[in-house]
Amino acid sequence: MKRNVFTSLFAVILLLGVTLAMTSCSKDDKITETQWKVVNISVKKADWVWKSTDGFYQATVNLPELTPFIFDEGGALGYYKFGNDSKTALPYVKTYSYDVVENGATVTKYYTETISCDFNLGSPSTVTFTLEMSDLAFYDDGVPVDMNFQVVLIW
């Protein structure tokens, strides 16, 4: 008698397992392969604009590849490229030091530079790179150097 109960219980569990496995593996036609596009952007020295009311530099570049679908359903990532073999995700924050002479003594001062980006949907869409120093200072010659960026769009 015990053997029949065990066999019946085993059969029910097996049937439930097979039913669960078959119903959980359904085909979804809406799933598509993930896609991405890499856009390399070079911001030249002359492209940076000083925003005196806010105290930072900005450069806006057209990004027509950023569609409403990518903006709403996908992702946009910005990178600062140090060279051909090195890049870092934005925002990039770095602290620098410099020495000044005050009242005959050398004093070390610090400032932090932050590079970030904002994506704006439009016609055309744009990416705006922002360069801000914590001491709100200008560069020595008034503008930043040429900088290379990379935008990765994922959808």
C-alpha cells in the first residue's frame, strides 16, 4: 500500500514539473537582439564656450543618432578618452594641486576638475559636454584644450 502512495505522489510531482517546464518556455516575438552604436566626438579648443553666469565651459555637439526610441527605451553613455588606448566613464573627476606664493610663503592650493555630459532629445538631438573647475577658474589661455569623447548608444 505504501508503495502505491509513493508511486502516485511521484507521478503527480513529475507531471507538475513537466507542465511547469513546458509552460514557462514560451516564445516572445518582441525580444530582439541588443544593438549599440559608438560615436566618437572630438571637441576642439575653439568649440568650448565659457558660461560666465554659471562659471563653467560647455561644448554642444549634434548627435542625430540619438532617436526618441533610444532616449526613452535605451541608454546613452559618455566617455572621456585620454588617448587611443584609455578612456573613462563620465563624469570624470580629478583633483589637481598647484603652488602659489602668499606673503612670501609657498602655499599649495587645490581644485577639482569635473567633465560631464548631458543628452538632449531634439531635432537634431545633441550631447553637451561640461567642464567645470571647483575654483571656477579660467584656463591660462582662456579656453580648455582639445578633448576626445565617445558616446555609446544602446537599445
